[in-house]
Amino acid sequence: MTKLHLSYIIPILLTLLISCNSDKKNDNDTRLHPDSDVVKRDLDDIRREGVLNVLTTYSSTSYFLYKGQPMGYEYEMLKHFSKYLGVDLNMVVSNDIDTMHSELNLGEVDLIAHGLTVTRERRKHIEFSDYLYLTYQVLVQKKPDNWRTMHWRELHNSTIHDPIELIGDTVSVRANSSYINRLANLSDELGGEIYIDTLPGYLSTNKIIEMVASGEIKYTVADNNIASINASYYPVLDTRVPISFSQQIAWAMRKNSPQLKRELNKWLRMMKKEAIYNVIYNKYFENEKNFRRRVDSDFYSLNNSKISEYDDLIKIHAQDLGWDWRLMASQIYQESRFNPESESWAGAQGLMQMMPTSAKYFDVDDRTNPEKNLEGGTKMLKLLWNRFEEVPDSVQRIKLTLAAYNSGYGHVVDAQKLADSMGVKRDTWDGNVEEMMLKLSYPENYNKPFIDYGYVRGIEPVTYVKQIFSRYDHYVQFIE
């Protein structure tokens, strides 16, 4: 961490800003590229490829994993937006907030979604959506450890109540953040010197707040909604001192993406009229009880690299299959949400939802027993995997195996036969056999003489495989 004195910063900034014909410090990525390097990619390209790539942060409000389920304010909002666009959502976690704008302009992603404060300086390099919500910046400070037993006057005197009391003191914030700009302006407004302790870009605001709670740093600055929800878990924190007026929080895109901006703002205007807009916000920024429950959980990805309490068992059986254990965990979540007592309307039961006939075949006498259920389900997967030995691509072979696990091996073979008759690839699930599965929902296809197993509700295995792999992509982001 580097300690800077504002009396030295401001003259240097003025020199730089005058030479750039600007009136504010660049509070974004210092490695911005010239306009000639900015990749041209807009909504038509996104829809053509069928994927919206979004850069976000791994934090307790934006994007995280809880009990095997990806969650977060940005994530849930983006799910709705990508559905509105009719494309898949690809979440990319930033390892360093300082490089986000470069990644955007180089075309690695289409949007930055992590609660950016809209500033005039940032508008020079990136385009903002309409605001998602308004907030303001507050000082985050720690009360004395024995604050609960202190007399109210003693407690009052132990904390800051006015920003002017920061003069001569130190505040820790990320170097390339809107918070550092606000502190510089505040120091100028107050006519005194505030020291700034600059923190690296890989630290999230939530992590920095935690550092205040642990006493590692004395003060920081955060948006009020993020500070308040974190203070509900760390009662030792005080977040009552505002240091800014209301500010707009928005998502960012390249300046050469007018179609994306127009469609995003259109969607936002519609969303703000719906109840779900406030429901999602309240879920992550107002519901203190749920926040505390998540933070206390062993299966909260910001605490541990755990997906479920059955991770060790899953790893053993996934190794027997030769699969990534996180992929198998995603399938088990799809089947039962890790509930060994789960039972479907059709009579499937346990972690891997084994049917009675399958359980009998694989010697599973108690389907609610996690170890026995996983052992039987793995045997079934291995049997199906071996039946697709002619498929050269391992990912496509896994997808065919999962589809067979869901709908039955015979229906997948029928789909392969239909693929042969229509001149598409029988050994490729994506865009080939999966399309044939959908076609087997219609009588003109399932009544063909070479189709042995007849009708199948093809959307079920197609959705099953897609959701397992989509969740697996999230698991890869969070779990090593």
C-alpha cells in the first residue's frame, strides 16, 4: 500500500490535467487505449454470436456462489437483460478492477456491470447506461471493540461525526476509484490535508470494508448501500457519515456500441416499472437477515471453495468417471439441489434422483443415502458414457451422456438416427443431436418407422444439459 499526501498529489494532478486539457483526474484505468484500438462490436454482433459477455466483480453483492447457486445483484439483473436480448449470458470475473475499462475497449467483454459511479471523467472513455439506482458515499469506520459497554458520550467521542475531522488523518481506498476523487475534492473543500492510503485493484469494496472491521485499516469510503449491508454483519462498523451527494450507479459499454446502449436503456425503463426491479435490489442491499445467513455459511464462495457438503464424495466418484468434479456437482444440483431427501413427482429420489428400477439394477437399497445414491448414479453415468464410445470429442460425449441420463438412452439413439436421416452430425450434441431431440416432440418425426421409442419432450433434456453446463461455467469461476 502506498501512502500519498494530498498536498503533493494536487499540484501534480493539476500539471497533468492542464497538459491533457482536462479539469479532473482520470479515476479509471490508467492503461486506456487510444480510440483507434477500441474494438467495434455492437448489438448485431452480440446477437449473431448469441452471447453477451459481461465483466463484473466477485463480491457479496455483485456476483458469488451460495449453496451451489450463482447469485448477486448484477448477475440477476443481467439474467433478465440477456433473456430480453435472446442471448446467452457469459459472466467474466475481473481479477483487477483497475484493468476493467481496457478489457472493455479491447473487445474482451461487451459490458462492465459492477456498480460504477457515473463521473464526467469516465464518460470521456466509456459510455454509461441509464442509472440502475442512486446512492451516496459514506465513511466506513470502526467503533471501539468494547463499544457495547461504553457510555454513549464516550462512544460518541470515539468516532468521527463530520468529514472535517478527517483532516490530518488517513483513509484507505483503491487508487483508481471514484472514492479517491471524492476524497481529493473533499480535502480541497475543507481546506485541510487528508492522507490517502492507496489499495490495489484486486481488492473488492466488500473486502476493504472487512479490513476496517478487522482493524487492518482505519477508514475507507464506500457506497452507502454496500456499506450498510456489510455493517449489518459487522456491528462494530459505523457508516453514518456521508461524504458526497447522491450519485448515479450504472453499467458501462464502449462508445461505439449505440445499439447496445439504446436497447439496454429501453430494457431498464421497462424493468423500473416492474416489481421485480425492487425485489432484486432489496434482496442484495436491504435484506440484512439473508446477507448474514450467506456470510455465515460454509457454502458461500467468498468464505470457502465449497459447493456442497458432499464435495468430497463427488470428487471420488467424478474421478472414477474421469470428469471434472464441478461438472458432476452441477448435475447433482440440477437433480436435487443437494437434498438427499428430494423426491420427484415421478418417484425419482435422492441426490441423483434415481428411479426405483435403476436403483435396483445398481444395488442401491436406500436412495436417500448420499453415498449409495452417488455410487449408483455414477455407475449409471459410466454405463451411458461407455455406450457413446464412438464420440471423439469428450465434451460432446458428456453432453450425450447427460441427455441420456435425463431422458433415457433409447431416446438419444433415436435422435442420432434422426440426425443420420437429416444429414447432421450424430456424434455432436450442440446444434445437431439436441435439435433432433426437439424434433422428436412432433408426430411427423417420432412416428417415422426407424424411431423405436416414440415421443419425447425434447425441451427437457436440451434444457437439462444447457443448465448443467451453464452452472458449471459459474462453478469454474468460483471454485478451484
